[in-house]
Amino acid sequence: MDREARLRRALLTRGPAWPAPLEWRGSLSSTNDVLKAKARLGTPEWAGVLADTQTGGRGREGRAWASPPGGLYLSVLLRPRFEQVGLVPLAAGVVVAEVAGEYGVEARVKWPNDVLVRGRKLAGVLTESSSSSRGVDWVVVGVGVNVAVDQASLGPLAETATSLHLEADRPPAVEDVAAGVLARLSVWYDALEGRPSQVVDAWRARAVPWWGQPAQVRTTQGVLRGTLRDVDETGALLVDREEGGVQRVLSGEVTQLRPTGPDSRDT
């Protein structure tokens, strides 16, 4: 049985048959890029693209995402009918943390798109979208999870990364993790449409405990220093600036300035 068939079988153990095409390839440059091209051609919502490896995987701001064998590299297409599209990355982080929890792994989410275990990176989320005069036409949610990745294959990133096979009580198969991510994403997607505050609350409950701590936020406008306050109901980060006032940050990279524990390392 091929991986796509195993994925569909795993999905059936979690609910109804998946409602859209799922394509699993051996190697791609980027699952997000392939699915974005499909989205422009009218591919239906919940279509997914997966790959065993990626040669051009990337994270936020175009950073390279190592994609060796043993990882989950998944992109899924959404066509939102709600306004709070900025909460999609937070919902996806909650999804991955929940799936990790199914295997006995306590994962934390770091704004805006990382999932950490003991301060080490387990997964990342990359959302890309297209808008028109009608609003947001589609969102592609890319999820990369280190499932059974050989640490040596990560190169310098191995020092700050971990995997489910290193952390889990019951090391899972990639197909089972993929099924969990897809199934839980469908649940939280419904919440985004009707009860977005539940998504924010769930994210806060799993966030790294950096609130009230000094941090640095690198944005496209420059570097902001201050104290992390919270996220608001749209998913934006709220920072009490060193020079006074509260700044709302929609996108950036956060680094804690004074670590206070194993879950609070600079990442």
C-alpha cells in the first residue's frame, strides 16, 4: 500500500472519508508552491499535497526549511469564509501541539508559527494566501514536522531541533501524523468560522511562557525591544515597548532576551 493510501486509511479511523484530493509525491521543491499553483486553477478546499522530501522547503521570510526523509511535509488548501484569517497560523500550531500530545509529547507554541518541545523546534507552519476585491480567495497552510528525521541530516539545525521519534512514548509513522494534522485542522477550522476566541484561548494555553518577559522582535520595519504582553483576538502580538506604549505586531521573529527555564530558550 502506498503512502497516500495509508494516509486515507488513517483518516478513516478519525472520521468520514477526506473530501478532496490528496497527492503524495516522493520529492518536490515545495509542497506550498505546488498547491498554490493548483489553488489558482480552482482546486477545491481541503486539497492536500505531501512529499517525502523537499528540495526548496522554506519557512517564514524565505528562510530555508531542511526537509530530509522522515519528516512530514504537508500543505493543505483553505478557502476561508471568515474574517480572522490571521488566526490560521495559530490554529495550525495548536493542531500540531495536539497531535504531538497524542504521542505523549508536551509541545509549546511560539508566536507566530513554531512548535517547540523542551525549547527545541519540532515543527513550523507557513501560511501563504491570495486576495482579491472580494477578500481572501485562498490560504495554503504548510506544515513541516520532524517525525523520524535523522538529526545528523539537519546539519547545524540539529542543535536546536528535535523529533517525535526522539520525544514520543510511541514513535508514530509519518502517515499517522499527517492524518492527525488534517483531522484536527478541520476541527479548528470550524472554530475559526464560528468561535475564533476559542482558537486564541487554545493557543494561549499552549504558548511558551514568555509573557511579562523582555524580548526582541525583528520585523520588516526593524528591531523592537520590549516586554511580551499577549496576543490579541486577531492573532497579533502585543509588545510593551521599552520607550513606552503598546505595539501590535502582525509578523516578526521573537527572541527572548533573558531565558528563565527549559521552555524559555532563545529560538
